[in-house]
Amino acid sequence: TEKTMDTIVSLCKNRGFIYSGSEIYGGLSNTWDYGPLGVELKNNVKKAWMKKFVQESTYNVGLDSAILMNPEVWVATGHVGGFSDPLMDCKDCKTRHRADKLIEDFTGESADGWSNEKMMAFIKEHHIKCPNCGSENFTDIRQFNLMFKTFQGVTEDAKNTVYLRPETAQGIFVNFQNVQRTTRRKLPFGICQVGKSFRNEITPGNFTFRTREFEQMECEFFCKPDTDLEWFKYWKDFCENWLYELGLTKENLRLRDHRPEELSFYSKATTDIEYLFPFGWGELWGIADRTNYDLSRHQEHSGKDLTYFDQEANEHYIPYVIEPSLGADRVTLAFLCDAYDEEIVDEAKKDTRVVLHLHPALAPYKAAVLPLSKKLGEPAKEIYAKLSKHFMIDYDETGSIGKRYRRQDEIGTPFCITYDFDSSEDGCVTVRDRDTMAQERLKIEELDAWLQEKVDF
Ligand code: ATP
């Protein structure tokens, strides 16, 4: 059968990757809770990002800044005045739409950077219809601010208004000097952060692709002016390779350079890495040359000198910034969609299996320990105890061995370790490979090191 969002959503729900939020209360639209397997998968994605972007990078360091920030931050960046979506309502069925998304969905044309007037004219000219009822009868476009607002302290007045951050990036910019001073870094260097962001999206949907609460993995890479385009290319390649190394299919990825008229006014170059989801192409990763825009704005609004002293050149300047910004939930969804497969095992017997071909580094469980019979539970549990000190391991002794293999295939466990009646004699177990279904006999004492090598990323 075809790979659809419905099959992915139902697998996620039934196997404990992702549930709908607040379900017993009838839910809260477009909120999702990561279950036991989902939390492992998403954590593994974040760990894989931190590993390549921070641990193995000689350039980058980490940060975890507060979600609530001084509201002046969002005035400086233009988010208070300008971070908004162009909205329009259908006059007939009263549904609300994002004008730019309507244009994109109907014509494939990107409306990034267009004025309201231009979008309105385009919608009329191309007879774009309400996807809900087919009407062409729309209201005018108005701008709607995407930031969630709340109050800090006991009085709910304008003075106490704070915002939930709509991106993690600004926590990095306001700490640029702290990090530079305390790590004594010289340019170029980057600061990386993983954390929640919030946007009051008008058209959330497509499962976890677009939600109002989501996690981002962002790197702000500071470099000398005029070296920015070189570094832009460097990080673009780096990001693309990260996805390939974790097994994402090349045919399902494409890089889309923003055309000059699409670029934000401060950006010199932007490329989106897009993935072909079952519902179509969607942005995974935005890589942007943000020039010295953010630091300049913060220097102006805070009154603090945010220049960097370049000893070699003996000059002060505001660094340029390359920003690769990736959604943790989005890329997790991409890995899930990419890994999903329904395989015919035996045509004659109409035997098929559902399998998630997740990279072992991402798989929720690295292995499952399965005693061939319940009678072998005790020694099998010893193997579980040993391996689970270093890895997430599942243990399952219920049902036939074939059924247990299939259950592990469906949740992406790369290896099944079967303890059988010979194991106490030869000190070996049978290890079955998820993808090839091939089996090999391995020494119990060597399992730990063997598995470590397999899950390495
Ligand atoms: P879009 O055009 O899809 O709204 P964007 O261009 O506004 O995205 P950015 O501001 O560049 O997105 O955010 C960087 C990354 O954060 C995106 O590439 C995406 O992976 C993730 N992201 C942004 N908004 C959401 C959201 N509402 N839900 C989930 N992930 C998101």
C-alpha cells in the first residue's frame, strides 16, 4: 500500500511514538505528545545534532537560554512590529487562510516577500479558490502577529507583557559577548542551541510538521565580514551531509535557493533544505546569511557595544552571521516518513511486514533481548541488565519469536538478540538484523562492543 500521512500517524499513535495532546479532554487542536518511543527518537535526533554541531566541531559551542526574554529584544528584532502572517477569510464558509500559503498550494509559486496588494492581485488574477468550499469570495488581507503573549508577575498590564520566544536564535545573539569573553574564542565560531519556540500559527497541520509549540535546533555562526558567503556554503554542505549520514534518501531531499526578491531584506543568501513528505515538499532546514543585522539591531537598542576586536586586523567590527535553523519535530517526522516501509516477505503466503529502517543512532531501541522460551528469562534478563547500562534496550518474552521480530521491525529496532537453549552451552546468542533479516551467532561477552560499533554516528 501507499505511504500516506495516515499510515504514519496511526503507527505513531499505536506504537507510542506520538499521541494527540490532552486526549482524554477531547484534545487541544494541533498539539502532540511524544510517547515512550517518540521521546527516545526525538532525543536521539537532538543528540545527533549536538554531536556533529558541537561535540565534533572545533568551531561551535552550546547554549541553553531562557524562553522568556526582555520584551525589548523583540522590539529590536522587529518581531513586535512585523512578525506576522497575511491572513484572509473566506466570506462564504468563514474559514481562515494564509494568503501566501494559498498561492503556494495552488500555483507552486512562492509568495515570500510579497506585499499584501501583490498577493491580493495574484489571487484574483489566478482565480484561487477557498480549499474548503471553492469560493473566490475573500476578505482583504490583514497582518496577524504570531507571537504568544503572556504576563510576568501578578498584574496583567502592558508593562508586564512578555512573549514566548518565536525562535531560539535571539537568546544566542544576546549572549554573543558572554560566550565570546568566557570561552575566549576568536572568529569564526558558532553558538548552538536546542529548545522550544512558540508561534501562533494560523494554519498549523500536517501532523507535527507545523505546530504552535515546537523545538528548534539553531546555530548562529559568527564570522568576519566578506567571509560570510564562503561560510554559507560550508554550512549548507555540512547540513546536507548531516541528513545523508543519518540515512535520509537523497531523492527525497532538495535544496531551494531563495530568489533575490524572496530574500528577507537583511539576508544576502538563503537556502531551504526541503523534504518530500507524503503531503508534498516541505522546508526542513533554513540556512541564511543574516549579515550583521541581528547584532547591529541589538547594539542599537541595548546601547551596548557588540563589536568584536579582530587582533590580527587590528580593527573593530560587528561579525556577520550564518544561521542554519532546523526544526527538531519536523526533521524527526522526516526521518519517520523516510524510514517507513511495507515489505513483501513472501509473495505466495501474502506475508508483508512493516519496518522502520531508522539509522541505529536514531532508533528508539538499539536492540531487543528475546528469550526463545519464558524458561530462559533469567539469563536473558542478565543480558538486558548489562546492555541497558549503555543503550536503550527492549525486553520481550511474549508471543512467538516471529511475532516478536515483527513488533521490533515496526518500531525500528535494528537488532534482535535471541537467547536460546544452546546459549548456556556455547555462551552465544543469535542476532537478527532488522533490514536484511539475516542472523548471526555472536558471543555474549562481545555484544556490548559490537553494538557500540553499530550505533556509532
Ligand atoms: P515556514 O515557512 O514553514 O513557516 P519559516 O520559514 O517561518 O517556516 P523559520 O523561521 O526559518 O521557518 O524556522 C526555522 C525552522 O524551524 C524551519 O525550517 C522549521 O524546521 C522549524 N519551524 C518553523 N516553524 C515551525 C512550526 N510552526 N512547527 C514546526 N517547526 C517549525
